[in-house]
Amino acid sequence: MRLFSYQANVGDSRSLIINSPKTTHGELTPDELALADIPPETIRLSLGLEDANDLIADLEQAFARSLGGKE
């Protein structure tokens, strides 16, 4: 990720990304996460004031890299 910050606070003017099962829902057991239908790979986005096309491009390159592709 280049534009998104990895932070749990909301209400910021910057775009944020977190892994909810490890942050905001980190107190839940694996069984509780499953019961709430929150898989371990769940991510939460909070979109800020950056250009929408820049945010989309940032997400696309990050997902491509995470799947073993190139930027």
C-alpha cells in the first residue's frame, strides 16, 4: 500500500486500511470470528480525501502484489 495508512482510527482525512480480525476484533476467539462471519483475511477500508483513481490504482497494485503478480 502506498496511499493507505495501516491504522485503526476513523475520522481522519487520509485513507486507512486495517485487518479487522487482528485489530478492532482482535479480542474475539477464532470461533467468535467465525460465528460473526469475519474471515481472517478481512480488511477494512476508510476512504479519505485522496483522488479516487489514485486510491483504486493503489488497491489494484497491492492486490496484484499480494497474489504474486507485479505492479
